[in-house]
Amino acid sequence: DGGITQSPKYLFRKEGQNVTLSCEQNLNHDAMYWYRQDPGQGLRLIYYSQIVNDFQKGDIAEGYSVSREKKESFPLTVTSAQKNPTAFYLCASSIGDGVQETQYFGPGTRLLVL
Amino acid sequence: GNSVTQMEGPVTLSEEAFLTINCTYTATGYPSLFWYVQYPGEGLQLLLKATKADDKGSNKGFEATYRKETTSFHLEKGSVQVSDSAVYFCALRNYGGSQGNLIFGKGTKLSVKP
């Protein structure tokens, strides 16, 4: 089955610790995205990547880092510099160009601070 | 700038009632418009989309029409079911600037009672 997988489903971070969230897709999509969702809020873009070995900051990139070494994978690291990391993190990938582009989302990872 | 405003929830309906969730947007140019649905504890699923004025997106009994004159994309369903209980997000995607950036509303929670 084609799709987007995110792991783990729940992740706990200790003070001062870096943690990495996994996102993998087997849809052969070129573009991938990371969003953060806070309770009662819409999604906000953290980072996106249009192509392998290239990525761009979104609206709230501070305290986060990414890599895109493979087309299928776009891991997100939440660094100790992110002071309020508790949130639901959603990965997406997209197909199509211009007005036809549509983003599809993974099941999400909930990050909690101990 | 670009923004999306949705009606605040929660919206509580009885089964078979008519549903309208209002969505208005602010954008330059001609954005694409989307409705996504999020079931409890899950990621977002694309429900429907429209890419130009007067387009109607439809899926699973839900419909929304892209109204440029009123900058609106209201979601409707003629007869809701308990299984439609979820959070619904309106979003737009504009072109130029942060390419690929979806702008989301804050979401509207729908609860359908039997």
C-alpha cells in the first residue's frame, strides 16, 4: 500500500534533549513538508523540501532542523533550542504542479515533554 | 497577506441534519482552496478541493463551491452521520513566495449525535 508513515506515534523528550521524528513516503512524491499543530489551532509550516538535498524554512523553523538525503525520507529534529515543543507534528508530501498540487498527510507524531 | 477564517466550533448536530461550515479567505491572485478532515488522533485527510472560481469540489456527500466574489469556500452536506464527527480545516494554497505553503484555518470541530 502506498502512503506516508510517521514514527513514533508518541515521543517523549527530556529537558535539553534533541529528538528526531521520522517521515517516510512511498508515493514517489518530490515535495515533502513538516507542520506543527497546537490545540485549537490550524497547522503551521516548519520546513519543506521540493527536491532531494534541498529544503526551505517555513514560518516557524526556529528550534528545528531537517535533512532530505533520500526522496522517500524527510526526518525532523526538534532541538533543545525549541522551548515549547509539545505539539502534534504532521508530515505531508505532494504531487502535481501549480494549481494541481495536492498535499497528503501522514498520521502524525505527538511529542510530549517530560 | 494570505489568511483563512473559519466559523468557530464546536458544531453539534443531530444525525441527518444539514451541515454548513463557513470559510472565507484573503489572498492575492487566484489561490487553490481545500477542505481537510481530521478524525481523533489521526492526520489530515483531503476531503475536497477547487482550483478556480466557480469550481465545485465534492466527495463523500460533502460539497464546497469556490466563490471569488465573496472570497468564500463554505463546506456543506445535506445529511450528516455520526461517522462525520471530526475536525474540519479549510486551507488555501497560493503561488509565488513560499511555494507549497498551505495556509490553514483554525479548524471547526463537528459532533454528530445519534
